[in-house]
Amino acid sequence: MLIDSHTHLYSDQFSEDFDEMIDRATEAGIAHFLLPNVDVESIDAMHTVVDKLTGRAHAMMGLHPC
């Protein structure tokens, strides 16, 4: 089992092929995705991904170093 320890799946750049990208990651052995929060504006999108990938995507809340 592999874990992607830092991915921003909630970013708009993944919206066009989200399902296909998740399928490719799953085929490659990725079982869990850790989603670090960037800012207040990204929280809703991050939670949408967590809800869509229940038990596989995990929100990480905090301050991003930028």
C-alpha cells in the first residue's frame, strides 16, 4: 500500500480529469491521499474531495508556509 503524503487534488487543475487521475493512482498502488490545506478559500474544495474519496482522502488543516 502506498500513500501520497502531499497532494492538492482539490486544485482546479485536477477537475477536468479527476476520476481518471484517481484511477491511474489506484492502479499504481496509491491507497490514501493526504491533502494539505493552502488557504481559507481551498477548504470547501478540499472537503469535497474528502467526501468523494471517503476513507482514502484525508484533510490536513494548518498554515501553509507561503
